[in-house]
Amino acid sequence: MSGCDYNCKTCSSTCDKKDFIIQTNQYSFINKKIGIVSGKGGVGKSLVTSLLASSASKLNYKVAILDGDILGPSIASSFGIKDKAYGDESGNFIYPSNAPLNIDIISSSMLLENEDDPIIWRGSMVSNMVKQFYSNVIYGKQDIMFIDMPPGTGDVPLTIFQSIPLDGIIVVTSPQDLVSMIVEKSVKMAKMMNIPLLALVENYSYIKCPNCNEKISLFGKSKNEEKAKENNIPHFICLPIDPNLTKLVDQGKVYEYDTNDFDDLINDIMK
């Protein structure tokens, strides 16, 4: 269909593409669904997802995380989750794990016998797992769900864009010019799919001098704030390199990190 943006929510036409949209089950209601994306791996997308969820919970919102990075799951580990996922008696539904701050989390690592076992699947199987995590998991009533998407613009991000009625996306990048160039791909993909761009988060933005608190840009002056303005992205957020945060993530206590960097963004989402 010519001119289709793959967003069936706003389309009045009748076509096969509407078959892509999936729904949650009768035991789940999710008010806002936000995708966390990046143009490439290694920029801290899962970390940002964890911090967003923790911040939202501290603002007294009911929060869930769907870890859509099936082949490289890390969300459960960041929250110290060791429990395995389990289903109901019918075998049709799965229960998420309830992490500290009352955050409900589902991740492929919770299905493995050993958390370091690799998942060696083709793209179609990975896409189907993401859809099952959305439709077959009993989330109950949630104010907001953060979906940690795999990097790039391939099968799984496309499946999520087409199948889950997202209310917006947050793009994660780092200061280097090369990464900033790649992030344009995610921004353009979101625009093509007609999904609102809510924020651009620059990770590894700076470090603070322990003596004078001066902010030092290790990678030089970033162009990401300009990119956010060029693309009319309402929120631009810079996150520092913080050894304390690294320590908390390694301990499975990311939720203890004290930051209010995301408060305005979250409150805007929930308006």
C-alpha cells in the first residue's frame, strides 16, 4: 500500500497490515508503552531502560519492563533477579518477576537454565518471543511499560514497531561522531513509522572531577543536542560516566542509583 507508515492505530484503511497488531491478554492493562532504541550496541540502552523504570517507580508509577533484547538480555541481572519465569496452570500465560521498587520484569534470561547460556535463534523466532512477552505475560495494571529493544533497525525492532502500539520512543546514543551518525537511522525509522520521538539520551556524556566537580567531556564536544533540536525531540538528557553506577549494576542494584535526570521526561509521558 503506497504511503503506508505501518502505524495501524491511526489508519482507517482496510489492509492486511492491521493483522500485525497484537494485544495484551485479559489480565493485563498497560497505559503507556515506550520503546528504548539505539542505532548500535554498546551505548547503554539497557542501562537507560533500567534507570527509566527505577525513576518512574520512585515517582509512584506502576512500572513494567519488557526486555526485547532476546539475544543479549541484561535487564534481569541489573536488578539482581535470579528467579526463573513460570507459567500458570493452563500453560498459556507467564508471570513476570517482581523486582525491587515493585517493577515487573520479563526477560529471556529468566527462561534459561544458566544465565550465561547463549540463545542461538533466527530472527523470526526472536520476533515471536518478543510478541509472546507482550501478549502472554500477565502484567496486571501498569502505568507504563519500557521495552528494551535490540540495537539497529532489523527484524525485531521492526516487529515491535509494527506489532505493539507504542506511545513513543527514547533514543540512546553516546557522544562520538560515528555513533551520533548511526543514531540518525533510529530517528528516521521512528519517523517513517510515525511514532513520537520523546527524548534523546546521551550516555557517557562526561565525567566529574572528584576535586572541583568540573564536567569533563572525554569524547570532545558532542553534536547530539543539535541533533535533538533538528529533529524536534523535546528532551535531551546527558548521563555521566559514574563508577558508582557501574558498581551498583554489577551488584544487581541499579535501582539504588540516585538520579532525577528522567523525572521531567517521565512526568511528560504520563500527562
